[in-house]
Amino acid sequence: MHMLPRRISGLIKQRRTEGVRRNVSTSLVPSFYTDPARSTEHVELPRRRQRSERKPLVTAVNELKRRARSERQSRQVVSEITLRPPENGLLVKRLVPVAHEVYNARQLLFGCASRVSDNVPVHVCRLCGEVHVGTIPHLIRTCDVAGSLANKEHSWARGGIEHVLPLVESFHLYDRLGRAVSHEERLLVDRIPAVVELCIQAGVDVPEFPTKRRIFPVYNVAGKMIDFERKFPRDYSNGKDIQTHGFWEKKNSQRCSVSQPFPYADSVQGIAAQGMEAWEKLRSGVSKLMTEYIAQTCGFCPEVQVGIKGHRARICRAYKHQMRDGQHAWQEATLDDLVPPVYVWHVPNPHSGKPLMNELRRYYGKLPAVVELFSQAGASIDEAYRGLMRGDVTVPELDEEKLVV
């Protein structure tokens, strides 16, 4: 075999390494809101994880080990460790308006999506749970689960807003610096949407879900937290007794008693435009809050816990949960863990009356389900999604597909 010169082979290896790095960076990037240079090039979505695969870590393993060694060394020295908000229990004042904005944007988003879903139907597969937004369900054969048809066609049924905006719940913590929820308390502590819990910890006061607001900070001496405040201050809630869990008498039939404001626009297109703006505010606001307020997620299942530590409820049923005794494999959560974007096939022309064909699937793009819902209602799509929806690709007809180079 003819051997290449060492310099040329080195360049080939360098190009291959750069290509691998580019593939890794694009596969982990639903970061449309953190990248200042939003590209319009085609963006490939990350492939679907296998049941045995763990979610990618936000922080590298070596960095986590370095932090653990540093914490062990600091605990051996009897001295005070300086804590900054929110680690000391106080609020980050500059993020309190952001928390209120996220809370209001979430209410507005659900209100707009509920109104628009009456005009733009949502379909969901009974077997695999794939979602499609549009009048006519697509014919792309991607149903590959146990019990599916031999030709992998989907079995469609009418869906709802819960399929477009899936609800991610978290245990509500009265004291975010207190101990973790135990397995015995899993049925006593309230579970509320994770975004609402994040907003409450960041400064939003919800009467149905009280939380402890500290006036004096918490101190850390030799790795031990020292709190000089009383467990339940008397001036809280006008002197009434405070319960840390089980607010059943204060809740209605809904999972979270937050009222959805009625959109101000009259037309469906105006409501969709407001919903698209609320979606952008929600995603960008949550990403800002998560820079200071930590959230945990399981590495194998969608469970989320907002706070500095994960709960201890043994309710994980993911890969090798028997080896963990049902406990979750906690790691740092990302934006997509709290606000998961359900990606659906983008319909280029919703009014054509033609479904998406399986033979032309490589020419179709994808969008988050809520963005696709609002776009079909007439809202304009942000430039950040152009790479996902393949706006620069013209979908050919079936008889023209063989002529495409």
C-alpha cells in the first residue's frame, strides 16, 4: 500500500479531528439562545438516545472531580467559607424581575397555545408518542417501537396542548437549602411545574406554595451549613402556622393553580405572535435563571428537581435502576430538561392539502412543536430556526425526486 508523506497524513488527521469536533458541537446544540452568532446553515438535531445511554454532562468529569477534591480539602480546615447569593439562602436581586417575567411568560404561553390549538390540530401517535402539528398527519414511517405496524406507519389520534408543551414537574421545597425530600415523603410533598418552582426560588411569591425567605445569610464553616434564623419566622403569613408540605386544602383540581391570562389579540395570528414572543421570553429567561439557580436531572430519565440537590425518592425506572435501588443518577440539568422542545416535522405549505411523504423525508426540516403550532397560525419564525426548518431547501415533487442532484 502506498504510504502518504507524514505531513499530509498529519493534515488529514487534523481535518478528521476538526470534523468530529464540529459534529459533537452541533449535536449538543439546541443553544439557539446562547449563541450570539446565529447561523442560518443546516443544523442536525441530536440523535435519539438509547435506553442505556446517559445524558451528556454539562460539566466535564475531570472538572467535577477537581471540585470534589477542593471541597474535601476546604472541609478539613475549620474556617468560614464565603457564600454568595443564592448559595447563602438570599435572593439574587437582579434576577427577581427575570423570574416574574418568566412566570408571566409561561402563563401567557399556555393561554396562547390553548387558543391556537383550537384552529391548528395536533396529532399524536398511539404507539410511539410522536407528535405532528397540522391538518393532515404525515406519512413518514418512523414508528419503530414494540407493537408497531410492520411498515412502521403511525397510528394517529387527536392530541392536545400537553403533547406540544409537556409538563415537567418537580418537588416543591419550602426551604431550598434544607434537606432533600426522602422516599417516605414522596407522597406528602407537592409536585408543581419545574419552571414555576424555579421562579418561586428566584423570588416569585405564590400563595398556594409558600417558601422560606431569609433575611440573614447562611454561613458555611468547615463544610457545615449554619443558619441563625428560626425554622419558621412568626411574621410569615400573618403569624399563621406554616406547613412545609401537603397544601391540599388550598389547591383546586388543577395540578398548579395558576390562571392563564387571556391574550389581548383578537385574531388567531395575533395570538400566535404573542405566543411566539412568550416562548422566546420563557426560554431566554429560564436560561438566565439557571446561571445562578441550580437544577438537577436524572441522567437516564426525565425526572427534574430544582435545587442544589436531588431528592431521594426511589422512583427511577430507567436503565439499571436496580443497581441504584431505584434512586436517580443526578447530574446538572440543562435548559432542555426544564423546557423540553418536542421536535416535529415542519410542514412547508400547510394549506396545500398534501401530507408529508416518506420518500421526501430528507428534504423536510423540523421545529419545536410549539413553534410549528404558532407558525402555522401565521406567526413569523425567528431566524434562529432557519437551520432547523431547512428554509433554503425546495421540496421536490415525487416525480422530480430522482432528478435532484
